[in-house]
Amino acid sequence: MLLPLLLVSAFSPFGLLAQEGEGASCARVKGDDATVHCYFDSRTHIVAELSAGTPVRVVETKEPWSRIQIPGGYPVWVHGQFLQVEEGWGTVTASRLRARPLPSTDAGVYPLGLLEKGVAVPVISVQGDWVQIQSPESLGAWVLSNSLEAETRKEMWAKDWNSAKPPVPLRPSSTSDGTESVAEEMVAPTPGLLPIAEAVVDPLKGLDPVTVAANPAVGLVKVEILLARHSENVTRDIEAYSAVTVAGIEAALSTVIWHSKGEDELERARRGLARVDALRQFRAAALAAVGRRAELEGEAKAAEASAKLRLISTEDVFPLETYTWVGWVEYRPRLFPDYPYAVIRGGRKHPVQSPDGRFRLKDFVGREVAVRGAWTRPAAAPGLRVLEISELRVLPRR
């Protein structure tokens, strides 16, 4: 252990914290950057590095250390068993959940504090059985007192505190028709926290169908986080939309639906697909609005906007040999006379057929299903892509 047992028992990291400035003092990081530890010992784990000028709340002093709260809270780890995750947010289900600087219960990994049951927090990432979250601002960590200076300009400090908060996803709101809205305003990022480490990673890493099928529960958490983050980026900047990422998210959610036996997981995955559809529709509407504005600014910009709109209809990505699609079976003989059945969701329709006659598709008309199969391009219908069904699962009614 890093600290004597007597010292640990003399001070508990779960002591009372000053809330929202109650009994706290305003301060800033001095000229040099400050390293924040999970405990008042420089040998303990680092939870954040703060840049000069960052506003902080000092809630406790134990010289030469001060316990501080920071804008937006700290990135911490909690055990996934006690966190219910949905759409990029986690809700604490335990009565008192330890928030740790690392995904470990080792003796030297001192918790920053306890999270009460029912607290909702943004989810950052998943590692095995552990989930990384953005903690509430009420959690504190330790920094050397000589790296701080008192702040007397309270109004300026408060303004800087609010602007220094990192971006977090807002919970999806419900529209009048009961569907979930993706176009939420986001908190704009502002410099303040210095990342300890940054790495460019494949957003779909670990979300291939084989990996998700092996553990649908973990795959669902990961894909919910990715969907929330990608939705944030797109609502801030429509150019951030990635057809490959959206197709991967959709494939992962469809895989969860195909393999999951839990009612909660199934319903969350269905809601995830609804958000994917809403995100696509949001992007199409945004590009259409750009096109209308471009028409007023000249032919060149109008042509560019129209090209982007045309691209939407051709950018579906089907990289998998076996494809899973979720939707409602409809009979549309006028649409494709030779292939009158289609599975439709979110305004997109895929003609389907059962080439060996195993499935009587008319028996499933009006039902929500998950179908698996391979794509084919019939010689009799050039340009048409048909999903030949090899497996079909009828989903429970909502």
C-alpha cells in the first residue's frame, strides 16, 4: 500500500463534500499546469491534469494538499454491475457506488467518493466489467495547494467555470409523436482540462457482429456510447456524419436484437435503431435546408448541395457477407412486382425473398421481424438489390 493503514483510517476518502460552492472557496490553477491525484499523496494515481487558469472549487484543505472540484467533474471508473447504461448515459443502481480513478479494486486505487443510487452520469467508455463515466461535479480530488491561487472576481470565475465544462450528451427528449429527437443542443467544448493521453482509435473497434454476438450485453453498451457520441458530433457539425460509422452502429444493434434473449436489451436495441433512423432523417433534412439556402447564393453551391443529397440514396454500406435487417414486413406488389415483399424501417425499404420457399412471407405481413441473409442482384431486375432470407425471427410486440 502507498500509505500507512493508520493514515487511511484517520481520513476517509468518502468524507462530506461541499456542494455547489457551499463552504467552498473559488480558486484558479497558477501559471504552471497542475496534476490532480485521487488521494493526498503524490504516489497515488493521477485523475486529471489542469491547465493554467482553470477555475476550481476548494472544498477541503489538508496541507500541503487541497481537495478540489472541477468544471464538469472527473473521468472515473465504476463497476458495470451497478450501472444501468442506456443511450450514452448511466444510472447508478447501488445504494453507494465507489468512483475509482482506475478500473480496479486494488488497495492502492483510492476512490474519489461515492455515488448515490439514481444518479445519472454520461458514459465515456467500457473496459471489461468496468464503465468509465464523467463524475458529478460534487466529487473532489487532490492537488498541491501551492499550485492554486485564490480568486476574488466571483462573476468572472463563475463564467469561466461554466464555459470550461467538457461537452456531454443531453438525454434524448420525446417529441409529440413519441419518437426520440436527436437534434439536441450540446455544451460547447472549451479549453481547460488537459487530456492525460489521447489516441485515435477505430470507432467501430469491438463492434463487429462476431464480437457483439459473443456478448450482446457488452456490445449494446459500447454501441449506445458510440451512437450518442456520433449523434453529438453530427448535431454540432453535419459534415461529421459518417455513413460507415452509422452502418456499423446499425449492424451492431441488429446483431444484439438477433442474439439477445433479455427483454430490456432487446427494447434498448430497438430504440437504438429508432435513433439511427432519426439521425439519418436529421441529416437529410439538414442537407435539404443547406440546398435551399444555396439556391439563393448561386448555381455552384446549389449543385454541390444537390450532389450531397443524391449521395444519401447510394451510400448505404453493406460490408457483411451475412446481413441482418430489422423492420416491418409489408406487401408492395406495385413497387416491385417480381419481389412484392419488403422489410421497411425508418423510410428505408429492402425487397426480400425466401428463395427456397422456407418462409411464407405473407404470414408475417405487419409484424416486426429480424431477417438475416445475403444480398443478390436479380438479372430480371437490373439495379435492384434483394435480400435472400436464410433466417427470420419475429420480434415480440411492443
